[in-house]
Amino acid sequence: MARSVLTINKFLGLDYNPAQLQVATNHAVDASNIVFKDRVNQKRSPYEQLLKIEPYHYYIENEDGTYTEKTNSTHINGIWDFIGEDNEKHLVFHIGHILFIAYNVDEEHNFLEMQLLPLVDKKYINSTTYNIAYEINDEKLSAFYQNNKLYILGGNKFIVLRAKDSQFVLSEVEDDEDTYIPVTTIGITYKDSLVGSRTALDDVNLMTEWRKNKLVSGTYIDDGVTVRTTRFWDFELDTSVKCKNPKDINDIKINISSLREVA
């Protein structure tokens, strides 16, 4: 079979006419690396695929203790790097609903040898491995780096990623050990105390469901004359909760969402 050769004279650019057979021979119907710049057609540098994301299968744990298998999308929603508490630089990918940690990436961000490992918890039940993932929204999200931690506004939750002791820990900010618990009221004394002052101090921290009250000692008049210190402390807190047997009366934590007894 003889090879056909087409010589194009006076090339005039692209023609996206859907009827390609009607396009003139000095027009092109497809030129992905040609751009119109400075009133002339110029060749641009081509793209090189450095990474191909494959669908990833994971599980989520339901409230009744069962597991549901899901397939993650391949959308790359964000890439962040941060220096963790281990003083190492880490590269984090947000792909679909899951966070991935990148390994084998040099200082120049050479991706040729890079490996992506999902941030999941492995559970082995009846000879079956469940990769339990913490799901975040499959969309463009915001994140910021502070105090050697990566904070991510996950759409459904405000989460924090820590790199410490050769492992990664992902938790909700309200459950993180460093989340600030405000002291909402100070100067709380015994019921019927002679010292009845109390002062509001901090506002409630909306990033956590916990608050603290600062409790102090107090005295009362037993018979109208004698000043005594009560044996059974009875404090009027700034919620309706009464905490029994507190281990530290100066550090009682009160759940303000359900007002359950916690101490």
C-alpha cells in the first residue's frame, strides 16, 4: 500500500467545523499543542502525565457496627505540604473523600517515584481486612498549617492531621487534645456562700463542645451568727448540670451540647 503524503501550503490555523470532510486542506481539525499567540500559531510545550489515580476501595463503619464498602473517586481536590511534629516534611493529597500521604518525593517535588498511601485504619475481622477511612467532602477544601499540624476544613467536620512518632493521626478538632477549652465563668462559690460574686470570663468555643467553670471555696452562716464552711459542696454552675464526685473541682468539664454528667 502506497503511503499518502499531504503537503499543507499557507497553513491558516484551526477549523472546528463539525463536518471535517469540508475543511480546507490548509486548515487543521486537531492541533492540541498549537496555540494562537501574538497573531500567529505557535507550538506550546506538551503536558506530561506524572501521576494516574486509580479508584480505591475502602470501608466506612456504621453506627450499628457493620461496614459499608465504597469506591473512592479520582478527583484531586487539594495538595498540601507541612512539617509535622516529627520535624519531617510531608505531602498530603486530598483525593475524592480520602486523604493520601505521598512517599518518595524529593525536595524538587519529583513525582516519578512517588507512592500514594491512603490514610486508613486497618481492622482484621474474621480473616477479612477492612480499610476504614474517615470521609471528608469530595470537593475543593481549604487547609492551613499551624503549630506543626495541618488543619483541614473538611466540609462536614473541622479536622486536624498530625505527624508524630512515625505515624499519622487524623482527628476532629473538637476531640483534639490541644483544642482550647474555655473557662466560661470564674469565682463560683458554694450555695448560700457569703461570697456570692461570679464573673464571666471566656466565650464558648464553638469548635468544641466543652467548657470549664472555675470553682472557689466559700463560707455560709449556719445559725444566723456562726460562720462555717460547708462539708458538702453544692455549687451553682452556669448550666443546669450537677457534677458528682469531681476529681478536680477547678477543672470540671461540662458537655454543653447534651448536658450529660461527666464528672
